[in-house]
Amino acid sequence: MDLALAEAGRASAHADVPIGAVVVRDEQLIAQAHNRREVDQDPTAHAEILALRAASAAVGSWRLSGCTLYVTLEPCTMCAGAVVLARLPRLVFAADDPKAGAVGALYDVPRDPRLNHQVQVIRGVGAEAAGVMLRAFFAARRR
């Protein structure tokens, strides 16, 4: 999660919400990304989506079996869906997102038994550090 938090810090360089994501396979880092919606002017440029794309390119497959995604904020509906579609076995996230989270807050996409793949979810890892970063970012925007 420390690597994902470092990635989140890079998002502030271009005024993006500080969210970072990394993908690990066999204890090896294979992809990392941070939010780039503002700099790319792309509504899909969430850290998770960018990290999943990079991981798929690294392993040569859209199926990311054997991989774990670490992300600093509970994924939204789009990102939670991408986690399921990538067949990730495990998702680890830091801070809960009560306004847009789709991994327990508003929905629980990765563990929905109606889907053909369910994901093991571990929440709260690094939540304090991620929360501090997010609160500071939004406090600065309000000033």
C-alpha cells in the first residue's frame, strides 16, 4: 500500500484527486498508476483503470489471475466492475468512499454472487494515511 500511497501523491502535481493504485503478481510490482483525469481530460483515467491496463500489457493478457490490486480509495462502480472483468482474485483498498464506493459503501460489485467472478476484498489497509491525503487535497481546493 505504501507504493500506492506514493502514486497518489503524484496526482497532486496536476490537480487530480490523490488516488494511487498498484498491481502485484507473485510479490512483484507489475504496474502502478495514479489519477490522471484532469491532465488527460479523460473521465476514465482513474488510477485503478490505468494500473489494470498497464498490468494487462505487462502480463500479455486481460486476465489478471494471480494479481492483487492495491488502491488508496474504495473503487467506484466503473473501477469495481473492471476489477471483476479482469478476473483479479484480490483487491486491497485503504479508505472507504461513502459517496461513490462500489465495494461495500453504495454497492458491492466485486462480491456480488450474481456475477461470474467474485473478488476477495481487504479494506482499511493504510486508511489513515490515505484519509489524511484526501482530506488535505479537498481542504486545499475549498480555499
